[in-house]
Amino acid sequence: MNERSEGLRAELDKVGLECMLVTRIENVRYLTGFQGSNGAVLMTPDAALLMTDGRYREQANRQAPGWDVLIYSGSMVESIEKILPYGARCGFEVTCRYDSYRKLAKTLGESRLEPLDGTVEKLRVVKDAGEVRSIKAALGCALKGFAALLEKISPGMSERELAAELDYRMALAGADSPAFDTIVGSGPNSSQPHAPISDRRLEPQDLVMIDFGALKAGYRSDTTRTVCIRTFDKEQEKVHDTVASAVEAAMEKIAPGIEASAVDAAAREVVAVAGYGERFTHALGHGVGLETHESPTISSVSNDVLEPGMIFTIEPGIYIEGWGGVRIEEMVLITSDGFEILSESLPREIRLQP
């Protein structure tokens, strides 16, 4: 039994359960280290099992040392029924697919099933040293790829070409894959926080918002920079400076024990004072780890309190339809006495000269 499985047992004790089925693949990966596409964890009073099918026999035994691996054939639910103690109630994740829930309910009976929300996710919020190293490795691949991309960007290049080039450069730097679909919004398209990739070609004086991340050994990075193809005009400079100032205001507020909502408020006030309050349309940030978006949430409605080991983004943005937008996104690690900006080696202001 490892520290993570013991942590899960402690969470189950709080709700009076001894058994739980974990099916969310990120949570299975967190608990066991198994990286296959089909797996589940079953906790009982006497066992902690990693369940998967025959395709992953070798991989499961290699990646999940210390776990009992159950290779099932046919129905996983039937295997669960045979293992669960008679009459025992079993927790299941509320993110479980409905058709999977129906099979569980039919086999075990609804009265034996207890929905649980965020049980494993609570354990994932604070990263251990190994997770921090993995996230830094993913970020290193992303930043190396982005640095190589900057040498290629020029007027006439399409958004699609730019995204493909960045994905390629991150792979050359060691990434297993992009952490998510790379976002490129150029010119007026940059007014969309999650702009879909298009065939629009970059023009001189464009703002180009690039949101990118790398996946490495299961962990992810997430950063954004808004590049100016040549030099900022007066309005572009004002918007960019406002967003950069909002980043700084958030950083000044960050510390262990601070409410996440207070960090959001500090950045949002800067944007509002500059006259762009209604143009900042999303939360200030989010946790990053096995998923691109996870806890903590850095927003006005968040109840999270910052703790050492948390890794999250700070990403204020201003978006003006028909004109364009600017977002700057940093990755931050909370430490015992402050914080570390993981992405600080990447300049916040990037002007490409012809």
C-alpha cells in the first residue's frame, strides 16, 4: 500500500465507507501510476486492486508496482461483484458514465452504491516532489518548442501552420504530445479566449495569442503569450501593459494561506481601473497536473485557499470583439514561504522584428 492509496482510505473513512470504485482514468493514473487507456481501482477492506483487461497485463504490472493487478475477461462489473464483501456499500465517482452506473446498479443493487464527488481529486490538489518534477519537465518541453517557434513566425504564415509547427517543435524537445489542442488566434481572431484554429494568415501589426502546453509522462503544462508581429501600436501597447500589470498584481497577492478569490480580485481590479473590466471574461487561473484544468480554481467564486505544493496558472486577459485580445499566462508553484513562477524564463512581452 502506498501513500496515495492510504490517503484514499482516509478520505473514505471520513464518509463511513470501506470500498470504492475509481474509474476516472486520471485518478487511476494518480493512485497507481498505470497509464493505459482502460483501468479501474477497486478498494475493499482487504485489498487495493488495479483492474484492467488482457491488453495491459504487462504494462500494468510494470507501471503499478505494489498493486495487485486483476486482469478480467468479460464484464468488469461481474468481477467487482465477486470481490466486494457481501452487502458492502461501495462508493463510485459521480463522473462515472451513466451506462456504467446502470450496469453497476443492475448487478450490485442501487442501495449498495454511494456517489462520491472529488474524493481522489482532493488528494491531487497538492503536488508531491515527483509531480513537481514531472510538471517542470513538461513545461521545459513546451518552452523549448515555443522558443524554436519564435524563429519561424512571420507575416504570411497561417494559424494552422503556426500551431502545427509549435506542436512539432515541442515533440522535438521531448514532449509526448501537446497537453491540449494548441490555441492560435491572430488579429481579430485573438478576441476569442479559445479561438478555433483557422487558415487566416498573419499580417504585419497582428497580435497573435498562442496558448500552448506539453504532455510529459502523464503531466501537463499550460502557458500563453501574445506576440506582436512587428511593434505594438498605441492601443495594443495599452492593453498589453494592462494585462501585464494584472499579472503582477496577482503575484503580489500570492502566498500560502491566501484565498484564491483574493488573488483573482487583485488582477481584476487592475483591468477594471484601466476601463476593460467587462473584457476580462474568465477566471484568473486553474490548477494544472494530470489534467490541464483541475483544482485549485483561481476565481471570484472560488473557496480554495492556497497551500504549498499547489500548481496553478495566472492568466488575465482582455478581449475586444473585432479588434483582438491579449492574454499572458504564467504557471505558479506555491512554496512553504512564498511561490515560484515556473514559466518566468519566458518573456511576457514579445515583439518580432521583420
